[in-house]
Amino acid sequence: MQSNIRTIVHMPTRRRFLQSAAAVSALPLAARAAPVDLPPSIAALQSRRAQVRPITTSEREQRLERARKLMRENKIDALFLAGGTSLSYFTGVRWGNSERLFATVVPVSGKSFAICPSFEEDRAREQLNAGPLESADVLTWHEDESPYRLLSVGLQKAKIVSGTLGIEERTPFVFADSLAQASPGMKLVSATPVTAGCRMIKSEHELELMKLANATTLAVYEAVFRALKPGMTAQQASALITAAYAQVGFRGEASFEVGAASALPHGSIAPQVISEGVPVIMDDGCTVDGYQSDISRTFVLGKATDRAKQVFEIVHKAQRAALDAARPGVPCEAVDAAARKVIEDSGFGPDYKFFSHRVGHGIGMDGHEWPYLVRGNHLPLAAGMTFSDEPGVYIPGEFGVRLEDDMYVTPEGAKLFTPQSPSIEQPFG
């Protein structure tokens, strides 16, 4: 498993940072709290929050049991979870990393414990008590003390005096390095076989949340598309996205890349104006109870050129080829190869020249997570895996077309959460 899982450190992308900042700044302060005078298509959106069925403590307990099974298989004696997505996935605790160490440690057997700044104990206990680690010990440290010594204290209580500690991959280096120095009897290894081994396969409940996230994003995109006018800036379009997500009750965002900027997969910081007949890529998603969507639509306002229509149809066919190739037992790289062949056979090759990125990434609680649909990844697909399916053709100096929907693998094959975009002029039918 380790050889087939690619480790990635997730930071806010330049695209997300720039576009989300632009979207917020483009809205008047009052509009951010309570939008008024919205375009009719956006005003018609209704809140979807009542449709959310949150993940339960019982489900998190099942995840911990699965983690312990994988720990035994990989000879890991304890799992170290600093702040971040995996901590939330297993425990329900939502905690960001800072220079102060907060973490939970889950032994393969015995009682879990948390290492916590003393002044944060009440906040930590409040969250722990709401999840499966209600009985966990909380080991605290004061500002003039080292927190790293507490690892040995907690492990000794769990009757672990030496062995292997699995470190969650996004743990800051300073934490892992300091733990190694404070506990020389422990061997530190990557916990990715455990964390990815659990998180890669989604439950029916997780798929339900992702379906809601994807359906919501598509509804927001359609409402915004119908509100766009030639002459609007990318910032103004992003502000409409922000207002639309406020209507449906979820946090989300989208970037808009116009014309030549759409030939750059993650866009440009240059000012952009939407013009009639010029391709636009709208891209990103939202979060529903911690689960992500990621959708791209390429469109024009008005009439598209024959060249833009041709490229759209090629990408549309490539997206379908990737979907058809995805089924249990097929290696991840074969899905990328299926889409890439369509694009190359249509004259937009060789290789990465015009289709410059992989066809897809895993998606779940993180927008990008394991596994990845890319050449060289031989990991076989399994039912319950979820991915983006996003081929593209990017013509430098002209325009780009990317079509992205998220898909989930079933025992019979793969399905999209949202329907393919029918055309560049009518992206929502």
C-alpha cells in the first residue's frame, strides 16, 4: 500500500487564496452578512442545511476500530494525530496546528490520550467528550514546559515503552522531530497506510454528504451563470458565488478564469473581464459537514466559436472515457490513460503538452486526498473510492476547456455525482 499512496501536504492554493479574497472584498460589508437585491436566480436558492445528516460518534468509533486493525497489519503500536483533517475524521475534534502542540494518541490497544496546553484543557475536553474519545486522558503542559515528554508518559500508561509510532502525514516537522528526540525508544513512521487506508473508502453516509455538496455546488453554479453579464469582472462573479453559497447555507467559493487566462489550469492574477463569446472556466466547490465538492464548468456567454465547441466536445469525450475506465480492480493510472488517449488522438498531444495535469485526485474531507489518478499509480480502484474526473485542453494564448465532476466507484463501475455539462453555450442544459 505504501508504494501506491502518494503523500501530499495540503496548503491553500494560490488560486483559492486569491479568488476567495477577491470574492469577499468585492462584496459590500452588508452584503456579506445579509445579501440584498440579489439577481433572481440567486435569490431563488433555498437553504439546504436541513438536508445534512451529521457523522455520528458511533461511526467514528467504527473508524477507530478500522484504524487499529490497519495498525496491527502495519505493525504500528500507536497513532499520533496532530491538528487537521485526520484528527477530525477519527475523533470529531477540530483543531488547527500552531506552535503549541495539541495531539491525540491512539494506541493499538489501551486507552487513548491527548497532549494539550494547560490553558486549552477545557476546550479540548469539550470536544473530546462529544466524540468517541470521551474517556481519553488529557495530559497538559504549561508554557515553560516541553509537551513532548508527555508522549512517553501516555504510552507507558498504555503499556507501550518501545515500538513504532505512526505519524499522520501533515504533522509539522518540528512536532515529529521533537517527539523523536524526547522518545528515543520509539521508531517514528508514516501513518498514511492507516489514515489513507481508512479515509480512501467512503461509507454510504459519507457518499450521501458528498452528493449533497456536489448537488449544491451545481445549483449555485447554475444560478450564478444565469446572473452573469458581459462586462462583469472575475471578482464580481466570485462575489456572486459567495452570495449564492450564503443562500444555500454552506461555505464555498469559485474562481473564474477568462480567455487566455483559462489556458492556465490554476489561472492568473491579471484582471479579467467576462466578454461575450469568450470561454470562461468556473472552478471549485463547497463543504458539507466536512465533506468537499470540486466542480469545473467551461462556458461562454452568447455564441461560442467553432474551435471552442470542438475543444469542448473533445474534453467531454475524454471525461466520459475516464468515467467508463474507472471500476474496481483497475489501476489508478489506467483512468488517466483513458482520458489522455482521447485528447491525444484528437490532435492535442503528445502527452502533457495540452492536457498538462493528471485526470483526477481523490476527494473527501480534503479537496485533494489519496489516491491520485495519475501515471505511475498502480493502486487498484475499489468500491467506495471517490475522485475528481477533470480532463482539460489548454491552448496557450487562446483559451482552455476543463470539465470536472466528482465520481464514486461502485462494484459495477463508476458514477458521477453530477451530470456532465451538455454544451459550452448551455452548460446546465
